Amino acid sequence: MNNLPVFCRNHRRWLSALTGFCLGLLAVFSGQAQSVKPGQIVIQITTATSLKLTPVRVRLTKQGRVVKRLPTEAIGVMYGLWDHADGFDFQPDSSFYVDGRFRLTLPPGNYQLSLSKGPEFVEQQHPLVVRSGQTQQKTFRLARWIDMAARGWYSTDGHIHIRRSPREDPLLMSWLQAEDVRVGVLLRMGDFWETYYPQYAYGEKGVFRRDNYLLVSGQEDPRTPELGHALGYGASDKVRFSKEYYHYDTVFDKLHELGGVAGYAHHAETFHGYRGLTLDGLRGKVDVLEILQYCVDANPLRTDHYYHLLDLGFPVTATAGSDFPWCGQDHEHGSPEHSARIGNARFYVFTEKPLTNQSWKEGLKAGHTVATSGPMLDFRVNNARPGDRLDVKKQTKLVISATAFGHSKQVPLDRIELVGHGKVLASVKKNQLGQSARQLTLKLDLDTLTRGIWLAARCFAGPQQAAHTTPIYVTVDGGGFHNPETADRYLKLSESYLREIEQELEKESSNPELQLWHYKKGLKTRIAETREVIEGLKKRFGERSKR
């Protein structure tokens, strides 16, 4: 080596030193790698009133990013748009459901654990520090800020699309319980060609019960872009007339015959549902209207078409539903915390009886409902509840009370309003004396009533949080409850909707989704029947206005 040129000898020394440095560095990193081991968390969740494990929704993040690791205890059920398997275990916001316990192995670091169980429970956020090679066990207890079931009000998500068989019932029930949805209505969905999300049974045969929670079957069918999406709840069987698909009333009549109720979804706004609502509602075929739902509009509560029917004297029950998993998947108004989540929009049904499928149906048929995305409402008129009909003599004093309940952080109330014939008769806000973000109370006495009126309560809380009761229908000396001040306007609006249908009937289309024009004869007959109703209302309202 001594005979090599100086440059070569120095080069070899430099290379040898570099190799030694690299080997040393590798040894350091190797030692660190061997010393850094994953850690493990074991989490248990109960309620504040029981030591029993309870189903919950879990979301795990690290530095604001979702941790895409799933425990073996995660409850997976196939769900997806058009009945495809878009998801199994993870929910659309990357949360998952467990039956109250899970174990997860994670790299060391700082994590954030989110636990929730529907709007009646206070959500919890917990920092977790996972340490190398260590296992930590933690138990969390979720507390309610309100218990509506204890008051006789049972939460219902009236719009869920998931394929169901007896095998999935226990799994889906855990999903419902994790969102504290007392009644989950799984809807078989249809269109002109096909049906999706099949249910294995209907009526009592399709009821699955665990504790004080129910899974029941229903339908969203017919569904067309020209007349809207129909709903059917509580019938003893599914109903579909393929050869009369655009004749919604034939389906509604059969649903009624089978002990169910019928109506329209999506505020009757999406897919021109206001047309079908007018055609069927004015002929007395509509029982329910889904007035609260995310993703149709930035404001989940929509009442335009609801007040239209109410002001014309037609009683309609307010409902709400999540439209899981559709809502939020491809709509601009969906948001991670609200979209594609079971129970984010729900309605409560009141019954004095223990919760059964039958008592739930009775409460629904009686109109004892409140639709909500967070706030809770108690509304009374002379002790009558939402949906009740109250007939009084002229000048009878009406004692009206409405109370909204919220949570100062989770559901911060803003205002409560008493609505009569679509107008705000009284309101209070959280900054007024005696009011707060947790409870708003409104009281009003009416003693000058000379004609009927429908009365309802509604309230607003945090962003996209609202609630609305079904009205209490007050009549005087056996009369009606329509609004004479808006009757002419709403009758003209009804006529304009009928003309829209007539215009569509004349559009022969090669688009396979637009089949309305094939049903011209039958729909013209139904339009004529509805016009007869409109003329009858004009005459009746005119005679009463002369008195």
C-alpha cells in the first residue's frame, strides 16, 4: 500500500472512514428501531347510569388526521349507494361502531379519541398518549343531557337504506343503539326498473327488537324525477305496481289498506316532489312529509310545501330521516359531522304505552311527532300534544306553552317560535331574561279566537340545528283550521304545479328515466280530480269568508 500514489492512499482512507460512519449510523438506527415498539390501548365505554358496556361511535385521529386502523371489535355491515358495497366497517367520516369495548395496537404518539352516542348524549373528546411497548386500559362513561324516552318520546330515523336479512339484524341494531335511535326504519328503495336494499319481511314479521329499540321495514317507492319520492311506513307488506308506476295514489291506497301511512320524502322539494305532494295531498292521500334532512339544502329544515298543505286545511305529520348512506355522499350541502350518518336527522314519536311496533305506529298515525337535528321540544295547547285536534267554542282561552331543550356546547339554543298559520305569533331568544342556551320557554294565552288555526312550535340552535313539531289543529265550533289569508295564493300555486305536470306529459322523451308521458291518460284523470278539489275549496273558503 505504501507504494500507491498519495492520492490513492488518501482516497482509500476516506472511503474506509465513510464506510465506518455509515455502519455506525446503521447500528444506531437499528438499535432505536428495536427499542421502539407499538403500544396498545384497551377502551371500555359505559353510560353514566350503568356499568354495562354500551354501543358507541368511535373516531380516532392523530394530528388532525384520521387513523385508518380498525379494531377487530368494529361492527361491520355492508352499505353503499345503489346497494353496492361502498363500505363495511368504517363509516363515511372514518368512524366505526363497537359494542362498548375495543383493543387497538398503535405506533407511539399522541392521539385524539372521540366518543358519541347520538344527540341526547354529551360527546366526549379524550387525548391518548400511546407509549412504546405499553398497554393502557381506560373506561369512559357517557352521560345524557336529556332522556326523551323517559318522557315517552322515542327517536326514529325514518330514512335508512341498508340491505337487511336476519343475520344482519343484531349488527344493525348495534348501529342504531350506538346512535341512540329507538326505531330505525329500513327502506326498500325502488325506481321505474328495479328495487334496492331488500328487506326480508314487513309488518310485525319484519320487526327486530333488542331492549327498547326496534328495527322495522318500510319503502321509498315510487321514486321519479318528475313527481318526487314517496314514503311508506308501518304497512304489513311492501307495495309496488310496476305497470302503474306513476300512479302514486294506488300505492298510497294499498299502504293504507295494509295498516301503514304514506307521504313524501326530501321536503317534497327534490325531484319535483311538490308536484306529487299537490296531486296526492289535496286528494287526502298524504299522511307524512319529511321536513328535515341534510344535503337537500344548507338549511335542513324546510317548511314551504308543508305550510302550503297545512294552510289549505290538510293535516300532515312531520317526519325526518338521515337518508343514509346517500345524504352527503354526492351533495354539496353535506358536511363530515352531519352527512351520511344514521340519526343525524330524526323525528320523535310520543306514546304513553311501552314502545312496540304497534304503539309506535299509533303515535305516528296520531301525528304525535317532533322532527329535529338537535334541539328537543315540548309543545302544548290546553294540554293537547302535537297532532291532536282541539275543538273549542268562540273566545275560548287557549293556554299555549312551548319549551326547547338543548346543551350549552353541543346544542346551543338560539330562539324558539310559536307558529300559527305560518306566521310567528311569539318568540323568545337565549339572551332574554330567564332564557338560556340550555332551555327556552315560551308561554302565550289566546282568548280572541273566532276561527280555526293550526299551531306549531319550532326552534333553532347551533349551525344546521333545528326542530319543528307537527301542529296542534285547533277548530272552532266544528269548523276547519285552514288559513283564509293565504288560501287564494296557495290554491293558485297548486294550480301552477298541476300545469307543470301537464306540460311534462306533453314531452315525449327518449330518456329512459323520464317515463311520465307514458301515463298521460291516468295522470290527466288525477289532475282533473285534484282540480275538482281546488274548486270545492274555493267555494267552501269563499262561503266561510262571507260569514
